[in-house]
Amino acid sequence: MTAAVHTEFASPVSLLRAWQERPDKAPLREFLVLGFTTDLPFLEAVAVPVARALGARVAILGDAGHALHEAVDVRQAGRGYLHGVASCHGAFHPKLALLLGDDACRAAIGSGNPTQSGWGTNDELWTVVATDGTASHPLLADLADWLEELPDAVAMTPWWEEHLRHVAGLLTELHCEAPALDAEGTDVRLVHNLHLPLLDQLPAGPVDELRLYAPFVDPSGEMLRLLRERLSPADVTLGLQRRWSSYDAEGVRRAFTGHPAARVRELAETRMRHGKLIEWRTGDRWYALTGSPNLTRAALSRAVGDAPRGTGNGPARNCELAVLASGTDPLLPDEGPATPAPELTGSTVAGRSGAGTASALVLLGVRADGPALEAVLGRRPEGVEVSVELSSDGGAPGSWATIGRIPVDRHTGAFPLAVTAPGAAVRATCQLADGTYVESAVAFLYSADHCAPRGATDTVPRLSGGYAVDDLFGDSVAARRFEQDIARLRELVVTDAAGRPTSTAGVPPTVADCRRTLGAELTEVAFGPLAMDLPQLPQAPAAQRWQISEYLSVDDEEEAAEASFDTVTEVEDAPSALPDGARAYSRRWMSRLARRLASEAEAADKAAAEAAGKGRPDLADNEVPGARPRPWSLPTTLLVAALHLQLLAAGAWDENDYSWRAVTADLLRALTAVAAADRWPADEDLPAEQGERLDAVIAVHISLLGLHGEIEGPEAEPVAATAWRMSRTAVARAQPDRAADLYLQASRRGAPVATKADVEALGKRARAVPDPIVEAHRALAVAHLSASYEAGVWELAGEFSNPQAACAKAVTVLAALPDGLWPGPVLARARGQGTRVPCFMAWHRPVLVRQRGTQWTSFRVPAPATPSTAFQSGAPRPAAQGEQARRDLGPLLTATDLDPLQLFLHLSGNPSHLDM
């Protein structure tokens, strides 16, 4: 059964009670609530216990500045259900109650906030979509897409992003697996304003009649005027409650000036009418827009996407959700006195300014992440440090204690977590430059384990089902689920058959371990020949094969036309050509995965640079384990990279579409980060065969970039040249046979593929060109120096009685490498004996910048002198000192492509000391 009904019930609580009374006693898996204002004590009394008793995970998301509760009155947030807030450049205003079971769904979209008024006493308008058994409704697919896109449009915590996309995946699965059935009731579709204003989604007039109502009407009348222009109604009625509605008569009169049939109807005042309504009639058929938007410009005439993630400037842009229905009954009452619009008087706007000024400090949420507390800020004042405070007594006065501070340049912080229980109250505070004290609304410490669905016992991180490559490329449901799964497994803590961990943190899993976690087929995709000779595992039940989404399918005539136009010879190792409907989705899917891998790898590199700058690449005694970001694990990175190569061969990109090159470059950054020497403990090196596979996969990707651009020299294409410099050493080591499974045949004309001959030729080219790092080590050894190359700086090994002379000798040797192997500036540092006070030098003729302790000095060393001769007995005359010397360093860093912040973190280890 599938049905869509307007105004079926007074409160989403009715849906929970109806689920309780189901004859089949089916469990409820997810209960998701979105609203503007939230009243957690009310929900804990009437909704949360019922949903939890039915087995559901409960999640409640509201606007960042509009909670009705006091922290001391909240009992279960964080330890019984997931609570959070969202922030955008306006109000986070959707109203949604979603109930999901194994094969049933109830989605209520309307006007009521999750408060006692919104779910109890107000007169609200709701649309309910109900499905049971194997049925579905098209609105569920639209709702899944909206939930998938919502985290990209409004600010929220990463765990809320994951949860919304998880629910979106469940909805998509439910819709895509359902047979096509005729829905009963009203014809409805979902509309929202993430990308396009709601006004632009209304049909253009003329219409015979227009009826409007909302508790908040644009005081200027501008929104009413825009609706009038859009729909061109012959007859207009605006409903108002003199006591409850917020309006200004002058604005209403101005909006309807010159209209011969515009009236205002006074509605009964028995209870507040909070439903939002735009309905119109053409002939005998009525249409209606209901849901969250008021009759204001922030709600109807602007899109959230104009101000991404709440950072935009300009007028407010609410986040709204609504339903557009056809064939409805009239919803605005005909009862009540009517007044011609030009005769309306009065105003209720004064003293009811609505949302008011947005808070300067927004704490989006906090969670317990192992032994750490992770806090995420939305908005924050610039230039001031933010303190994070915790109360284990529900926020009672005198119970707050500072647990850490978030620096001025960050929006997140991780702090050691004591034995504080989940649900503890947490807030953020700061003091502005003018002395004003600011504090955020209270968040509640979230524990995923405590809030998991009742009876959830699977705590072993592994893929949630068996995946086949054909599923991932042809089925949006499986692809979306895989993306969620692989992100969850990016650290890949593998287990044995009994669920016991087989690898400790930082230790690379074996290929056999990976097969146990990823499954046989995907392990072969990731490791190729390495996975071929493993003993067979006991056969498990066949994985469910997901149906192809109707949005990704093409009809037989189009497939036949495509086949006759672009025939490809069948080759055993050639991936099947993607249907046209699947290509765009596959490109977006892989681009998103690649960007995520690259960004997390870069975050890990930044964290490692900061730690190295503080002189503690290993965890300090008081540092939270797991608080530093890490690149994805080798197996998951190899898997995504191999899937990318298969998508390229299958023709996901058009022949003249080279956007795949940026995706390939992102994956190369991720692969290179995984290959970093400090990724593994000194006594647990990357297994040789896995390292060989990694080198070979890198070589295949570099070979593809070389197909359409030079990788070095004056004509080098920037993306390819950067990747070549970053990965040339790996290409030189690569054994082409380790990537035998990745030399694919093109399944569509122009699809980029690499051959074994390409990789072999590239390897010869890499080995023919001297490696600057290797040659630098050799030259230093000849000069009786030893060093490591870290964050762009040559760190001389040992301690020196004259670190200045050692540093000068090192930069002289490195700058003199033959054949221009090191054409740019050289940076080196040596530590003094006993005191360990370092000396740092940056040299690029004729400028030399030196730092000793905290003193900065710059020198001019013209030819034929060198730093080594200039500092042989003392130091030459300075050219500049202090601030000017630091400024002299800037052009040298620019020439080396080094980030000044990363360098100074590396040199000083204390961001607060930086004053450049």
C-alpha cells in the first residue's frame, strides 16, 4: 500500500502510536525529526520513549538558535538519542517526521515544530506519505535526494552528515527495490529551496483564484506582490488571525494595489493557525503548496545555495521543505468576515521581530570519540579563542568547567575525555575584543553506542553487504551504500572470523585480512594479483543483487542506438560500457570519493607537520589517541583507485571531457599520502608486496595523466607535472606486473586506459632522470653530513658545536647539485650541542635568511662567495634583522611552493608564537 494524504492527523506522535498498534509488530528502525524550534523535554515525554521501545534510533535536528528547553530539563539527549543543530544564512526551517522500518515508511512533511504547540495545540497542515510491504512512493526518492544534499547546504556536525546520508540510503533502497504501484490519495511531490527558490517552482499564471495564509507575512508586502505577479490571479484571498498573525496592513495594501478582487479574511481565533498555505484554482482543480515556508522573501524568493553552508552575506535565506499537491480540496476556510485589501488596518509586527540577530557563537555539537571529546563550531567570532566548557550537572550554575580551547583559526577541537557520562552539557564561550562575553546554546555529549538502535550488536567494522563491481557502476543504491561503508572503514580495523581484531592501530592488514572485511571480489579489485593465490574461503550466501534504479536505466531503443553508433569489440577484461543514465552519476560518485580521500590525506599531512614542528611526531603523554586525522588505509585507497580506473575504461567520461584528470590527481595525492614512510611504525613496515602494488597503481595513474599532456619540461601540463614530481620515485620502483589487472580495454571510444608498455616506458623515464632527493643525500654524505627531508626542510642529523657552520655547509652543498637538480631555494636546520638551540637557513643566491633561537637575520652573499665560505669564521654583515628579515624569507618560500604556516609550525611548534 502507498498513499499520500493531506492533514491526516494532528501530530507525528499519532504515527508512532499507530506503529505501536501494527498487527505484524514490525520494528521501527529510524525515527528522524527536523524542525525550527525544538522542545527536548516535550519530545522525551511523548515521542522518544515510544520510538526507542519500538527499537528505533532517534535523531532530532533543529535550528542553531531556537531551542525552547533549558539544559537542566533535558535528560536523554546524547545518551538516548542523537540531538544536533544546523546553521545557515537564515533559519533552518524544515518540518519533517520520518519513520522507517524494514519494509514500511511514514513521512510527514508539514508546518509543525517538534514542540508542544507544533505537535499538539496549534492548527497545522501536514502531508503524510505512507508505504507498506513492497510499495513505495516517488516522493521518498525526492526526500532521499534532499537528505543527501542537505549537509552540503547547511552547516552541521560530521556525524549528522553521516546519519542523514545513511537515512537517505535507506530511503533510496526502499524506493528503488519497490515495484511501480499506483499511489492512492493526492498527487504530491517534494519541493525545496536548496538550489532554486520555491517561488520559481510555482507555475506561471494566470489562475482563477489564489488563497494565502501563513502566521508570518512579509511586513513590506514584497512577497505578496511577487506571488501576485507570478500567478496573476483573478481573485485573491489572504487569511489572517488578528491575534496570532504577524502582518503589516500597509504592506498588504501596497502588494494588492490596483487588484479589483483582493480581500483579507479574518479567521477564527479558537487556536493558533500555524499551517502555511499557498493554494490556487484553475478551472475546477485546486493545487496547494504546504509545508514550512511562511509568506516571506527569506522563505520563498531565495535559495539556500546562494549562501553555501551559512557563510554568505546579504539577506537571509531560510532552508525550507514543502509539498506541492494537485487535486486537493480547498484548505483555507470560507468562514469569517472578509475585508477588501485596501481597507485593511493595523499591524502586529512591532515587538515581534521573529528570529532577531543570529548568535555570534554556535556550537553545532559534541561527541565522545573514543577517549576524546570532539567539538564542532558553526559560527564563531573572528580573532578570539573559544573555550569549551562541560557540566556534568545538567548546566546548573557553578557546575561549568573549561576542558579546552579552540584556536582562532579552527572550527573543531578534540580534548581528552574523563569519565563524564554521555549526555553531559557542553557549551562554547568567548570574550570579544570590546569585552562582551558570548556563550553558545548548550549541546549534549553524544555517544553513538548509547544511541544505537535497540538490539544493534554488529560493532565489527566491515562492509554491510556483498558488493559486485557491476552493482557499484549500475545501481545508485549500492553505490551510495558502498560510499558510506567505505568511508566508515577508511581506517580498516580488520577482524578474524570470531570478530577479534587482527591488526593493531597503524599496522597494515594482510591481504587475507582485507578479504575478510572487504569481501573476495573487492579485495581482488584492490590488490589484483596479490589476491589471486589466497586459499578459498568457505562459501557464504550470495549477496543480494540490487535492482537498477529507474533513474539510471535507459530504454532498449536508446541502448540499441548507442550500440550501433559506438561498437566495441568484446574483450574478456573489458568492463561493460556504462549505460548513458549511469555515467553522470558514476562521475559524481567517483569525484566525490576522490576529493574526500585527497582532503583527508592533506588534513593528515597538516596534522603530521604540526606534530613534527612540536618535536613530537608520536603521541604526547596528554594527547588524545585518535585525535589526529589520518589518511585512508592502504586497502580502501587502492580499492577506490582501481574502481576509478575501471570507470574510466567503461566510458564514464565523454571523449572530450578531461575532468577525469583532476579526479586522477586527487587519487594520486591520497595514494602518495598512504605511501608516506611515517604512516607505519618503524617495526611494522608496509609489507613488500603491498608496497609493490601501491607503486604499480601510482604508475598506472601517472601514465594516464601523461596521455594528454607533458609531465615535465617547459610544456608540462600543471596537473600532470605536479603528480609526476610527487610520484616519480614510486614510478621508478614500480613493477608493471603488479598492476596486470589494471591494463584494461576501452569499452567506449576515447576512454582513457593504460597499457603495460605505457607503464614500462614511464618507469624507464623515471629511472633515467636522477632523483633530486637521492642525489642530495649522496652529496651530503660526501660532505660528511646526514639529514632527513621533512616538510621542505633538510634536518641535519646529530648535534653540532657550531650549528651555523653546519647549516651553511649543507645549503652550499645542496645548492651546488649538478645539472640543476635543486634549482630553487634550499632550507636546512641544525641543532646546537648541549643547548640544542637550532640554526635555520634558507638560501637562494644572493639572499640567505638565518634564524638562531628567536633572532631572524638576512644576508646578501654575492658570487663567487658561498654560505659555507661566508660563515667559515663568524658571519658576514647583516642586510636586515627582525621583521624585515622575516619578510625576506617570503619570496624564498613562494619559490619552493611551501606553505609559510606549515613551515613555521615545523620550525617553532607553537602557532601562538607566529607573528608574520
